[in-house]
Amino acid sequence: MIGPARREDVHEVLPLMLAAIGNIAYTLAGTEDQAEAERILAGFYTREDNRISYKHVLVDRREEGIAGMLISYAGDGAAALDVPFVTRPGRDKGPRSNESIAVEAEAGEYYLDSIAVDERFQGQGIAKTLIGAFEQRGLEEGYNKLSLIVEPYNTRARALYKKLDFTEDGSIEVSGSEYIRMVKHI
């Protein structure tokens, strides 16, 4: 069942989120140490003032646990959602202190930050259902344009997004990697 995430979902959502965002996790956390990045991002998940907050997460909740998750938010406030990462005490001393956090979303659009489905549940249409809930949330928030980014080599995800009427709209560099930007008008 698709619904909002809760703070206490952190231990189920975090591994899915980390799998979805890859190297971006280290940029957000401001460290290259995996355990430290996981600890820092778990803390941010339980807060309400940033892009990976549980407040921005939809989950597919099953008896067996969380089958999938999707993070989304309005592009209008995207830069403000990154301020807590940049101003985190100690970040200025970390190995990635000089690395900037790219604003991935643009004003006037509702942004799909990340999506992941637990391996046990893949192939059941969960990603498509989560994206449908994301589109509905975007409409409810008053947006008629959706956006996301995807790695050029992730042909499976790109095919799904194209099937769901997203079209390529340039590219963006995030955490040292190039991503394809995709948009959909609803």
C-alpha cells in the first residue's frame, strides 16, 4: 500500500535511498566514509527540513516490510532543502567540504529525487505505482510539470520513464557524474 513514510522507517528506507542515490550520498553527507555517511543521512531522514526528510518520502508498505520508496519535492524550494547539508556542523572539515551540492530540480516543477524497490519485490510494478503516486502528489501540490534525472547507462529506468511519457530535456552534472534530465507535462 502506497503512503507517506514515517520517521521510524529510517532503517528500511535508508538502504533503498542509498542504493538509488549512489555517490550523491557522500556529497550530501560531506564525507567519503560509508558508515559515517549512513549515520549522517539517517539523521537527516528523521528531520523535516531537507530533501531526504521522511516528509518527502512515499513508501510501498507490505506485511514483509517496505517494498519500495520514492523521494519527491517541489523544485521551487529545492535550494533551501540543501541548506541543512551545507551548514551541518563539521562539514567544513570533511574530505568533501569544498564539493557543492547541485540543485537538481528547477522552479515550477515537481521533482522525483530518487526511487528504489527492494530486490525481493522487483518486477511487480512497484516503481510504476510509486511514480503514479508521485504524479498525483505533484498535481495536488499544483504542478503541471514533473522532472527527474537518470544515469545515462541506466537503460532499464530510462525505458520505464519514457514509457510513462517522460522526455529527455538536457543533462546535469551531479557529484561529478553526468545525468540525463527528463520531464513530463501533466
